[in-house]
Amino acid sequence: MPKGSLRVFEELEFELEKGDLIAVMGVSGVGKTTLLNLLGLLDVPTHGRIFLDGDDLSLKTEAEKAEIRNRKIAFIFQFYHLLPEFNAMENVCFPLLIRGFKRKEAQQCALAMLGEVGLRDKELLRPGQLSGGEQQRVAIARALVSEPMLLLADEPTGNLDWRTGENILELIKDLHRKRGLSSIIVTHNDKVAEFCQHTYLMEAGRLHRL
């Protein structure tokens, strides 16, 4: 930083058990998104190590980290980050095409995933033709089409009205269970946290289970 170093975490220790669905809460700027970025291999910790399924990720090359992100980690954000020039099916296909799937096979997987999120009849529509809730469903389908083991969601309902957001949370909870995911949802909203098995509060660089 321009005026020196900024310490975000202070001896933070955290373990997510397989199958857990947890919420992480805390005031803005406390480091919740930074935590997700570290766990999702988007940032590198200055000190400490991160393990996924017993594997020390600090020992991985950038290419290996990219492959782990593509195969094992799913990201859902407040804003959907869909490619506007492509339809729903094409957006969901991308992670599989990056992995080397043939286009026809990727499309079949994408259509099946869109069916799971209730959008099988909307596969040819572009993001601009979909509602906010539908766009988030496409984003969820894209995140899970690669059959990851870890789901990281950063304010997944923050851009939606509560009724739509509640439906999205029910969908995430259902897919979490069906697909055997381990999931972390960052949120400011107590109602969102109620959908999770456990809630952690981040403050002073540490996580405390509530």
C-alpha cells in the first residue's frame, strides 16, 4: 500500500468440513471478500498456507491453480458476469470448453445444468432478455457445470429483491445438498445466514463461530 502494509487477517485459522454450508458475516471492509479470493486461489497470502482436500495449494504453479479453479472451485458473485453477446447455454458451456470438452458434449451438459436451475426453456435467450433472478440462475449453472467440490458465493442475492433472493438461496441450498458441495456464502444479511448450517463473524482479522 502507498503508506505501508495493510494486515487484513491476524492469525486466522479456519476449516471447512466436507458438506458444510456456512455463512461469513462482518462489516464492509473487514476482509470477507479477501478471504474468498484466497480460498478461491485468486489472491496469494503473504503468510500462511491454504489446503484443499489435503493438498497444499501454496506449492502449485499458476497453471495448476488455474486448473484447480476450473475443476474444483465454483464462484458465484453479486453481479452475474455473464457474457452479454452469448445466450444462456453458451455462457454455461464456457468452463467445459476451457477444459477441452467437445462443443456438442459441452452443450449437452449445459442444457442438463440449466434444467437443474429451472431454465431449460430459456437456453437460447441472452442475458439482456432474462430477469435478474434468471441471470443469477444461469451464473449458478455455469459455476456448477464442472461438478466442483467447493462453492464460494459473494453476496449472491445482493442485487436481487428479497423474494427472488430467497428463491436463489433455496436453489443454492438444494444444489449444495444434491451435489455434495462444501459451500461458503459471504453476506451482510441475517436472513441469508439463516439458510446456512453455521454462521461465522469476521472481526479484527479473525473468524468467530456464532
